[in-house]
Amino acid sequence: MNNNKPILIYLLTFLVLSIILRLFGIINIESTELVGYALIFYGISLVYTSFGQNRAGVLFTGSLLFLVGFLLYLLNNFNFANKKDIIFPSVLFILGINFLMLFFDDPAKKNFLAISAALVLSAIIVTIVLGSITFQSFLSTISDIAVKYWPVLLVSVLLLIIIHRDGKKNL
């Protein structure tokens, strides 16, 4: 069964509507941020449809797309003193989270957990050495995101419910 067809239809609908709203000046959004939202949506969808299905490549790709989309979102919405200083730690962190997702999908593969821990720890160490983010600024940013963008989380949950419902219909 191909679960990706309805996901692609929803994604294309989202992109077309967003572009139309942008052209008419209803929303003011950068192209990279729009791509970020699309990657977040498609990544979540791939993770949802592949988790527990023994599809490690698709799970890794979905997690990667989601986190790259989230990184694009952060880069577009928050001021960083030096954006290039967060790219390398972000790559390490994203890879670490991807391996953590692979471990959650198959807990018997303990090497994924070890790789994940090493990559996430490396990302934290690099971030501290570069001094680009402090713990206080991190907590402040997370709370700002939660307060300002809770509707995005709500829409994402609703989309996952719709995809889940459509997936059950196709069984």
C-alpha cells in the first residue's frame, strides 16, 4: 500500500494555497520558510507512515526532512548573531536525533543509541565551544516558540489525524 500519495496531495495543496496567499499579500512569508514548513509536514508524514514498519531508510529520511525544515524555520524567525556558527552543531544534532529515531524504531539495535548519544553530545560541546547559544537563551527561545506558534502545532496534529484517518480508509 502506498501511503505517500495522499500525503503528497496534501503537501501540494498546502504549497499552492500558501503561494496564492503570499501572492495576494495575505501572508508575509519567506520562500525558505515556506520550504521549511513543507519539509516539516512531509517529514512528519514520512515518520508517521514508516515508524514500526521496518523501513529505516524512510524513517531516517522523514526525520531528516522534518529537522531540516525546523532548522529553516528557526533561521527565518529568530535572530542569530552568526548563523553559520549554528550550522555544524545543527548537522550533528540532526544526525543524532535521526539515529535516536532509528533506535526507537528498533530498540534491539543499541549501536544506534550509542551513535545518537555521541552525535548529540558532540553538538552540545561544539555549541558551548562556539558560544553561540547559552542555556538561558535556549530556554527563552523555546518558550517564545511555544507561546507564539502553538497554532502551527495544532494544525500539524490535525493534519496527522486526517492522514491517520485516510490511512485507515485505504486499508
